[in-house]
Amino acid sequence: MLPAVDNVATRQPAVKTAEEACGAYTALLDQVVKLAEVVEAVGNGLARPVGQSRARWQVLAAVEDEAAPVGAIACTLGHTRQSVQRVADLLVDEGLGRYRPNPAHQRAKLFEVTAKGRTALRKIQAAESQCARRAAAGMDPESFDVARQTLSELQQRLESELA
């Protein structure tokens, strides 16, 4: 058996590493919140020239390829059904989206993008593509992959806390 002093010495790096990881975790979460705020502002700026918002853009993009019930759109986007319902209703009022019957469910109509909505969506996506090129210029694509993987693992770990 090792003397008590040696046990303390071998535990110290582990404690320090755990404390450093907690500090890095907190700093990362703070940075994610700041990034989310900037992404929201930039997204609104990209959508504004076509009279839209980032929220409306997200809902249109969610049904770009296939119509879906509002509840499913909300689940995909991580928003409440009520908030997506409000946005979808506004898009319908503007002629950018429409509801149609859902053969699988009588009450949960399918929401789909109209031709007018698709035109607006394409303009926003073109602006977003240009923005992405500017933002990513000179950066190593692998750094984005590492960041995405790290955030994905952290998301899974935090989701396990909800159980």
C-alpha cells in the first residue's frame, strides 16, 4: 500500500483536472449562449430583406421538402407547438404557407410551404450561404466537426440529467 502522502499526490491531478473541466464546461456554455444570441440576430438580419424573421425562416425550412403537422415541426425545431402554430398561422396569412388535410390525423392538419414561401425561402437561403462562406473563410473544417461532436456529446449528457 502506498503511503497516504502518495495517495494525495496522485489524487491532486485528478481533482485539478475535474475542476478545470468544470470551468471549461461553464465557459463553453456561456459562449454557446452568446453564440445563440448572435445567430438569432444574424438570422433575423438575413430574413429581414424578404420581410421575414429567423423563426419564420425556420418553420418554412422545416417543411421545405415535405409537409408536416405543426406539432412535428415544433418537435424538430425544439420549440413549443403553440409558438410554431402562431408562426405558421402568420405564414398562412401572408400566403407563404398553407394547411391541408392530413390523411393520418383529422385534426392535425399538414402545414406546407407555398410557391411564394419557397421563393422567400430561397432568397434567405442564398443570403445565409454567403454569410456562412464569410464566417467560415480561413477556418479549418475539422474544427467545426470537433466543435459539433463536443456539443453533441454534451447535449446527450445533459439530456440524461433530465431523465
